[in-house]
Amino acid sequence: MTKTSSMASNLSEQKQDIPTEITGTSKPLWRKLLPVAVLIVGLVIAWASGVLDLLSFESLRENRDLLQGFVADNPVSSVLVFMGLYVVSVALSLPIGSILTITGGFLFGAFLATSYVVVSATIGATIVYLAARYAFYDLMRAKAGNAVRRMEEGFAENAFSYLMVLRLIPIFPFWLVNLVPALLGVKLRSFVFGTMIGIIPGTFVYASIGDGLGALFDQGKTPDLGIIFEPRILTPIIGLAVLALLPVAYKKLRKRKIGENADE
């Protein structure tokens, strides 16, 4: 390699290391914020339109025959409509996930509804994740201090396990768990699979409630949305969360042993 080509190669590598903010190739702020702005506008429209008021157990009871007839006559399109509504509701962070999941169980049965909801919720969550990462990740990295960077590194190292726990145990709102991994630099693959697997148990619980909703309606009753916090249901879910944390504990113990051996 000639001296000239070597210098050109070094200059090329240095240019790649220069942040986009300095080179001036970064996208305008308004373009970065556009996806988030679209989601916020959609959320405002949904609230203002009153469409959320239509999603209630009373509405389900009144339109029971109509909905079940539509599903029977349109088996494919009814699934697509349901999944589309679910994706939009998650992408807009609408607080209707539980009742939509119960509705899915009511219309399609527990097992099919669980599969439809898991796929739809994962797609909707990924939309939020991508919008937040596109809009805010670079800004956060530029402003983040050492403490935030250490938290980012720790979370990213065990992203799948942490996401599994956050999805299994509904300690934090679903929309918040969509945003935080995006800001902490969690890889898309870890986010998608952690979300998809982690929401299966809770989804199946609510879909099973929906599967028996007809019997409750016949008795003049409505389901208890807080059932997932009952010990008989929450305890095995917590057990799964503990299992998800085992790889994290193993990594920390291994690092500690390596550090102790290095000191010796």
C-alpha cells in the first residue's frame, strides 16, 4: 500500500468516527420528532373522539350477537381488524390493552386470542420503541452523565432478562417499558423477543377471562381486571421472572469470581 493510500484510509476512518452532529449530516430536529408527534396527535384524537368510551363490558354485552356473528361470517378479516386495532392501541399507548385482550378471548378463544394479541402488542410496542429511539436516543447520549451511561451499559448487557421481568410483572405501565429500552440503547432484537415472550403469561390470563365472558354475562356479572394480581396467578408469574433473572445473577457471580482470582 502506498503512503498516499494509507493516509486516505486513515482520513476515512477518522471521518467515520466524527459524530454526525459535527459533520452536519444529522437530520433536522423536526424530522426526528415527527414520528413521536404523529403518535401524540393520534393519542389526542383517540381521546377527543370518545372512541375509548365504546370499549366497555356493557358495550360488549349489548353487541354480543353482532360481534360473534361478524367473526363467524368473516373469520379472516375479523382477525385482521382485531389485530390492527390492537397494534394502533399499543402504538398510541391507549389504556385499553386489558379489555381488548379480554375481547379477543371472548371472540376467538383463549389460545388464538393469545397468539393474536402477542403478535399485535409486540408490533405496536416496537413502533413506539423505534419512534422514541429515532427521536431521542442521540439527544440522550449527548446529555447523559456517567451514571446514566453505566445504567445504560448494565441494562444493555442483560437487556433480554430485564425486559422479560418488566413484561412478566406489570409493575410499570406498558408504554413506559416501550420507551425506556429505546433510550437505553437496547438492541431491537432483544426488545422484540423480550416483549413477545414476556407478555405471553399475562395475555393468556386475560384471554382466558374473555373465553368465559359469555357465562359471566349470562349471570349478569363482569370480570375483575385485577385478577392478575391475585396470589394464585401472580405467584407463578413471579417465579418465571426470577428464572429470567438467573442469567443476570450468574454473570455477576462470574465477574466477582474473576475479579477475586485476579486480585490473588
